[in-house]
Amino acid sequence: MRSTSEHRPLIVLSGLPGTGKTTIARELVARWPSAYLRIDAIEHALKTASGSAEDVGPAGYIVAYELAKSNLTLGMSVVADCVNPLSVTREAWRAVAAETSSHLVEVEVVCSDAVEHRRRVESREADLAGFALPSWEAVLRHDYEAWGTARLIIDSALVSASEAADLIWRRVRER
């Protein structure tokens, strides 16, 4: 059995749509059973429940923060898969880690090959019934603030999901 004081990472995968966050998150969770919190799934469920196609604003993130706290408090590792585009959302994840005395690993997933990134965005198929994926134009227009803090940067144009998971787990073990 894992010692909750020894293993309680909160891994937050951030980055624009189509960079490979979900693929990397699934690789992480397959290797190390963790609570998997995918903002797309949470926001889609909120829209479906309300019967509205309108943006849910910060609600999806707020739900995810509370689910992360609950799971971390139980001693579970958490992998959060989100665009995490604003300093305020990044600060909120840091607050979750601090409140639960968890080890935070912030990861920004990028795809340095614009042609590959566009191909991924345009060729994806939704894995959530009724979920509308963003267009390439929407990805380019996405509000995404520059980071002002340290984080692990994974370039999915240069490493596989498996290699990315190795890099992330190495970071988790460095604490």
C-alpha cells in the first residue's frame, strides 16, 4: 500500500488543444492509478446537464479543483488535463496542492511543429458523445497567457507520450 505522505502528486497538464495533453494523461494514469480529471469532460457534462451550449465559464475548473482536493485528501494521486490558460487557473491549482500538502508538478505541453499541431487538431475525432472539438482557427485565437513561473515543458513534436510520461514521473520522484 502506498504511503499517502510519500506519494500524493498533483500533476497538472496544461497547453493548447491538440498538443497531446490527453494522450499523455492517459499514459500516466495507465502506469500509475490516479484520479483523472479532464476539464473537457467536466465542462461537457455541465453543458449537457444544463441543456445549454453556452460556455460554462470557470465552473468546470471549480468542479475539478474540488474533485482534486477530495482525491488528494484520500491519498490518491491526481492527473488534471486542462488548457489551464490563465495565471488565475494556474494559481488555483497551486492553492489546491498547498491546501492538501500535495506535490505539484506543473507541465506545459506544447507542439513546436505547427504543421503537425494543425494536423492533430483537424484530424481529431471527439471521444465524448456530442462534444464539439475546436477548429484550428479557434486554437489560434485561444486566450493563453504566457507562463511566469517554472514548469516542466514537454514538446510533443519531439517526444512520444511514453517518453513524456517518463519525464513527468522523473519530476515527481525528484521531490
